[in-house]
Amino acid sequence: MQNISKEDYLSVIYKFREPDGTIKANQIADKLEISNAAITDMLKKLAKDGYVDYQRYKGIKLTDNGEEYAKNMVRRHRIWEVFLHQIVGIPWDKVHEEAHNLEHGASDELINRMEEMLDFPAFDPHGDPIPSKEGVMPKQKKNIPLSMLRSNEKGNVVRVNDFDNKFLIYISKIGVELGKEIQVKELFEFDRSMLVAINGKETNISSKLAANIFVEEKKD
């Protein structure tokens, strides 16, 4: 990825931080597909500008200013995704990159008008919550990674991570959609891969793929 902006860094920190609010530099590097050295330089700038608390070899955390800024960027991105998917008709596996190209140039007024036109959507096409203009997050269904299910357990897809277009294109090909039921037919302990059934069709998926699909577990 070229020309990675501070907005990209802050959005990644916001979306992929741990429950305690921290994220490691190598995790950011992995998501943005850049070197640790480039990460260090940008983190120093973000800390100087008051967006993150950063101490080398310790977890990175957003400041209050960083939290507000990142939440607004995430809001912009997800509203663009809904618009592109619902109004323009772009498939859910292609809206992420298009929204990324558009999110920085739009004014807050345009984003707010798009939100109103879309009837104030609570979630984007990938199931991620959209903050309101006041910064309030909608309540989300309780969900767990598909990778936490065991043999013969099943769940309905409520969210997928959208950071990788290749991932989205692949899961679309095997039939993964929001609301779709996935049943684990067999869990292979040696590498945590799974044999799953989607739309009655069985397919093998890796542990990495399963960790990026989130389901609401169904109990019989």
C-alpha cells in the first residue's frame, strides 16, 4: 500500500486494538503491510501531535484526541461503504478499497447528508458498527470468531474483517455472507483448520480465515 496517511494508522489502531485499548507496532505493520521502521517513524509523529501514547517496546494507545479523530474516520469509511453497496451496487468484497479512496476528501456535511439519505445505518456491509456523528456506537450482537467453534457447532455470520480485499473475494466465492449459517463439520487439531458446511456445500478453511469471520453461535 502506497502513501499511507496518518488517518490509515489511526484507523488501524482503532479497529484492531486489544480489549485493553493497546496494540503492538508489529500488528500495525502487519495490517498495513509495511516495515517496522516505517511504523516507528509515524508513531513518533502521531505521539508528538497528541494522537497516541507511544513508548518503544510497549503497547500503543490512542489519546482522547486520537480516539475522536479515528472514530470519525471509521464513521466516514463505513458510511461510504454502505452508500457504495446499497446505492451504487458495488459488491461487499469491493467496497472497502473504493471507500478508502473517497473517505478523506468528503466534508462532514456530505457524510452527514449521506447518512440521512441512507436512513442512518447502524452497520456497514461487513457487519461493523457505524458511529453516529455524536460518536455513539450501536449495540452489536454478541459474536465470536468462527475459529472458536468446535465440531458440530454452528453460527450465523454477523461480521467479517474487511482489511484485505483478497480475503473478502475468497469468502464471497465460498458463500460467506452476513446472516448465513456456517456449521463446523470437523476441526483438525494439528493446524486448527476446519471442514465447514455453507449452503449445504462442504469446504476446508484455514485457522487464519476462520479467525476473521465472526458468528453468533446457534444452540440447538
